[in-house]
Amino acid sequence: MTASGTTILNELTLAEARDGLKAKAFSAADLTRAHLAAMEKARGLNAYLVETPDQALTMAQAADAKIAAGEARPLEGIPLGIKDLFCTEGVATTAGSKILEGFTPAYESAVTANLWRDGAVLLGKLNLDEFAMGSSNETSAYGDVVSPWRRAGSDTRLVPGGSSGGSAAAVAAHLCLGATATDTGGSIRQPAAFTGTVGIKPTYGRVSRWGTVAYASSLDQAGPIARTVRDCAILLGSMAGADARDTTCADLPVPDFEAAVARGVKGLTIGIPKEYRVEGMSAEIQALWDQGAAMLKDAGATIREISLPHTSYALPAYYIVAPAEASSNLARYDGVRYGLRVPGKDIAGMYENTRAAGFGREVKRRIMIGTYVLSAGYYDAYYVRAQKIRTLIKRDFEEAYAAGIDAILTPATPAAAFGVGEKGSGDPVEMYLQDVFTITVNMAGLPGISVPAGLDAQGLPLGLQLIGRPFDEETLFAAAQVIEDAAGRTRLPPAWWA
């Protein structure tokens, strides 16, 4: 709302926009045009790789016709951004990589097909770390995404987190009402925490991976980023569902996630894992964590310290498992069937030249690590051992839940967003440590949500993470809503980019 009380359409929450469309307070075309105008002014953030204004307006007009006929679907007329890891029929899909330059899928991913089935509107494709490999959105072949946030009194460009940096930045800057994202080691929750947005990584198997470009198949999971817990619940309700094309997708009914938002936490037991109090954690993050526990306790939850003893092994195990799967998945990009092709003296030379030119530095690094740990003589020493550790991490969570824990509260990130170019240039491990609180969730296949809980001393958002039992996203939404209500919705600073 402006000072005069006029509604600024792109600043509504998804739920508010849905209600406004239903009440015919404005049209889907009006709502879409407001977002397209905001996108045009915000191109300096580099959140969108492809804008689809004509398609968006066509879809919005179709939504208006449905609303007028009294046939509105769950997301009728809601403008969304799509991470450029999801194949979209007739719209370029690059995964942030030069090797997929010019690739236009002839099919729709399961996730986007579900969204269009429910009436959503495609605004465009969102930037990301190349093949989702990164924690800052600085590895995209198409340039860095810049966060809409700034430190108080500074004009330093900040990262929006990664790999779903374009999704998080676009949601935070009001360039879409919500966005699709993917999470392999924290790529939904970390950028959500950095940008004051809400992001949920559902249980592995809750959302189909069909038509989503693969990074590490046993870890990847799609989910939404939005501005509120309720908005995330609405989006996940449309994205989720059984899919016979993905054999890892669970054949389970989709709960009413939005209804779960209002359940509260009275009678729940929330675990606080002592192993997450890592060396070097900032006093601000520790204070935020304590405040989050107090918020849940005040709402009727019981707080209990727990132990997840194998937590310290998660990061090194992840950086064996994920690159190993990546080296296998990325072998298909060879310049033969689609995407970039760089000629060579023979077919082997063409493969080498195409991959050398098409893959960025971080992708090459992870392919090399993955190929090494899968090679003869090292497979047992590295990959098999990492998988055993993964089993132990999963067992830690199972034992906590068996002992009566309903959800687990941790920080989402070790600190607030950092500046573009500030981390990882000399030592990639410095960047990998950004995922220290989120990786365990992927290793165990559990659901996790990041919710804004406060600001640091420089005025930047900080997030808390809730980790749930398998296929119990409902409890996460209920607990996250308690934190959102107690902490208050995060308000973005003035649009310096406009």
C-alpha cells in the first residue's frame, strides 16, 4: 500500500493477490502488468534470464476468463517466476550454463505443468548458479544475481545466496508473487534466509523431479520460495503430487498445507541439537536461535536439547556424494544432441572442446572431484564410506523423532548475506561452509523450512530453519507461522535499483 492507501499490486502477498482476484478488485492482466513493469526496472539485479511478457499476458487473460466464468483454479492468475532448472515447453532452459545455450524443451517439467494446471502465469525464467552448483549465485554463466538488500549505510553489492539466488531475489524485490526453486544442499533455504523470504525444501519424493535438470539425483528436491509461510504452503500444494515418470516420487496424497499454517505448536516438542552450536558461530545467530526457541515455547511448545552426533561429518560426506552424482549426471552434456557444440578433430575432441567451453569453473571442479571418488581404487575409500555416514546421519534424526521430537530448530545460515566476490575466490571450502546447517536435511531426505526471524546489526535479514519428520511438512508450516507471527514479516528497504 502507498501512503495514500493505493494498492501496489506487485507488493501484495500471493494470498492477498488470490483474494483480490477472487473479489474482482483487479484483473489478472493488471496484476501481471504490474510485475512486468517492476521486472523492467529491476534488470540491474539480473534475477531473470528470460522474460516472457507476451506469454504472461496471454495466460493472464485466460485466467481472467476463468475467473469471470466462476471456474477459478487454486493459482488462477498468479504471476510466478521459474528457476531456469525447470524445463518449460517452448521457453529456453539453460540451467545457468553455456553448455545448454539455445536449448528449448519440447516438453514441460512436472512442477511447472502442475502450476499451469492450477492457473498460474509464467513471468520468465530465473537466474541460478550453474547447474545449481553454488551458494551465492556467482557461478552462473549469465552473470551474478544481486540481492535487493544492502547493508545499512553501504552500497556494496550483496549476494542473494544460491543456487536459487534469482528466485529469492525476485521474490524479495516484488518481481513475482512466488518462485520455484530447488534444494540439493540448502539451495532453497540459504537464499531465503539471505533475502528475508520463506523457502521450504520438502521431503525427498514429495515433489516430482521429472523435467528438472539434475545435479545430484538422490539429493535434489524442488520447492517454493515466497514472501510468507502461507504463500509457500499454497505453492507447495500445487507443486507436489505423485508422478509415475519419477520413480523416486512418493505415491501419497497432497495434504492441505495452507490449512496446516494455522494449527499452532501447542503440545509439540521442538528439539535443539547441541552439535549445531558450531565453532565461530556469531553471537547474533546464537541470540536469534535462542529467540526462536522462546517464540515457540511462548506459543505452547516444549523445548528440549537433543544430540545429532554425526552432524560434523555431513559436510565432507555431502561433498563426496553430490559431486559423484553430478559427474554421472553431467556426462550427458556432450554436444551431440542439444546445446553447445564445439567441433574437434574427432568425436572425442568434440566432447572435450564442448565441455571445456561449456562448463564453468565450479562445475568442472565438482565433476573432477566426483569422477575421482568414483574411480577404481577410490570408490570404497570415499564414496562407499560417505554413503555409510549418510546412513548414520539419517539414523540420528530417526532416533530423535522416535524419542518424541516433532520438529528441530536450527539456524539457517552461519551469518547474513556477504558481498559479491567476498568469499570462495581463493578457497572454495569457504563457500561450501555456507551450507553447514542445511546439508544434513538433504542427506537424510527430510523436509526443512527457512523463515525470517530478525535482522543483524547491519540491517540484513537472518533466518531460522525448522526440520521435520518425513512427509510432515504440515508441522513445519505450523511452527514457521508461529515464528513469522512473533518476529513480524520482513520488510524490504526502499527500491534502490528502480
